[in-house]
Amino acid sequence: MKKEYKIVLLEGDGIGPEMTAEVARLFDFLSEKQDVKFNYKIMPFGASSFFVTGSSFPLATQQACENADAIFKGPIGLSFEDTKEIPLEERPERGALLPLRKKLQTYANFRPVLLPAELSHFSPLKKEVVGNGIDLLMIRELVGGLYFGEKKRGVDSNGKRWVTEELNYTEDQIRNIQITALQAASQRRKKLCNIHKSNVLLSSIVWNEILEETAKDFPDVEVEHMLVDAAATALSLKPGSFDVMVMENMFGDILSDQAGGILGSLGLMPSACMGKTQAYYEPSHGSAPDIAGKGIANPYSSIASIAMMLRMSFNMPREADLVQKAILSVFASGVTTPDLGAFSNKQLKQVTTREFCDQMLANLAKELS
């Protein structure tokens, strides 16, 4: 009897439904070819959900997520003008994304920054900087910090506007993400770079104090400390010097987007958001409403996120490796989609999203036969 898993697919906005459709095709393919059955349900989430249901994160979607074995989240968000039509508290990030993280307590964001030979022509960095490629892992705390602290605004007695936002972290939140990062480093090249701003922020001083304690349980891992601004420079000048990086929420948001830049596009960066019991997986890129419905968006980030799901949620490392290999083989054959074509420094054949995935599935079929 085939092992069965329940998957929730959150379509999101813009190109989200197109990415979700290709993810569904991959699950159908694996269910047919492998001794496993993926039962998926597509649910509304984000701005598009608000316009249909009145909620960016409807109760039915919340319940489906709570009962899922894993979740794929498509990109969310609309254009600036369209977003203004949505009440502040229902806008996708506030009304859907942050509540999803809080509900599932997905405290650890894994973002692999991978630039193998098949993708090297997308990077804007010089060959001597990229060297033999980039292979680092960013681990970001995801449910604490400024994003979840109390927020207030008002007007003082002189009619001047003011705003206050709190940065809150508990010892358990800090320790959990640090242990996760140390464990990851111990399974890779045994180097952990701790990103902080202790010359200014008290939260970073506490963060570093706790890391001194947690690192004692991982004597095989070399820990390096780096100010966040220095880390931003080093990412551009010597990305190969990093193995695993650990950081608090806002630092991770900024540096992981910079990492997408050194790859050439956030369309080349998958991610996993892990909790103690549940996880969701998502492409790091945005919803790209300007190209939505045109069938020209590259599915790499979404498909590679499913490879992470297979590995991290379902203990299917062989299948994860083969999915990753199959999609990289499409690039290696000189093929891309129009959205990424402009970022490459070599001439490539441009195909549609569906044609790109057709070739990926054909490659996967050969590997599984």
C-alpha cells in the first residue's frame, strides 16, 4: 500500500497560481511513478483570497493548514495601487503571511544560496568572485523580532507624527534557532557565521550570550561572529567564505534578498519554513503581477522548494536529489524562461513555464526509470 501525505497548496497572487499548477503536476508525477501518494488541496491565500472571500487567510484555509503534512505557499502581494484597495490588516503580509507563521510556529527559515555551474551564468558577480560556485545556507529566525513586536503610532502635542515598534525576543526563541543552525552546520562544512549588531543593539548582545552557551554542545562547529553590515559586504565580495549563516528576523529578510541578488534573481532561491511539528515551503521571489498569466515565469524556486519538502518533511532524499538534478539539467541544456533570460550573460533558448516543466519532468522520468 502506498504511503499517503496530505499537502495544502496556497496559490497566492500574481504568478502564484502558475507556479502552484506546476507544483501540482510534480506531485501527480511522483504519485504515479513512486510508492507514495500525494493528496493535495488548493486553498485561497493572500490578496486574491481577500477579494473573493473577504479574508487573506480564511478560516477554511487555516484549518486545512493545521491538518496538512506539509504546505506549499505561492508568492503573495499585488501592485502598490491594487494593494491600497485592501484594508491594512488584511494586506497579504499582515493578514496572511505573518499569521501563517505564528499559527504554525515555523520559527526557522532555511534558504539555500546555491550557484552550481548550471546557474553560474545568471550571477552578476565576476568569475573570480564566484570561483567554483556558491553553496551556503542562511537560517533566519522567523517568528520574533520587530515583525511581531507591538506597534504604535500617534501625533504629539505639537502635531508631529511619532511611531514605536518593539523588538522582542525570548531566550527560548533565540536558543531554538541557534541550535537549528548549529545542527545544520554540523552536517555541512562545520562553519557557522553568527550575524549580529551588538555594537548598537541590546538584543544582539543577549543573542550572542546565548550562542556562547549553545555552541558548547557543538564543539565540532567553528563559530565566527560578524556584524550584519560587514556580512552584507562579504556576501558580495567573498560569498564562498560562508557555510551556514544564522540571524534574527529582519537581518535575515534583508540578507537573504541580497543573496538572491548575487545569484542573479530571487527566482533561483527556494526556501523552507520549519517548526517543531509543521512546515511550509515557498519560492523566495515575489508575485510579479506584471507578468502574471503570461506563462513566462521560471518555476525553479517553486520546484526546488518541493525538493526541500521531500527531503525535510518526508525523508525522501533520493527523490529530492533527483528533482533538483532534473530541473538543473534543463538549465544545463541551454534553456530558460523569458523572465530569467534577461539576467543571463549567455544566449539561451527561451520557453514557457509549462514547456520548462515538461522538460524537467522528462528528465525526472529518465532518472526514475
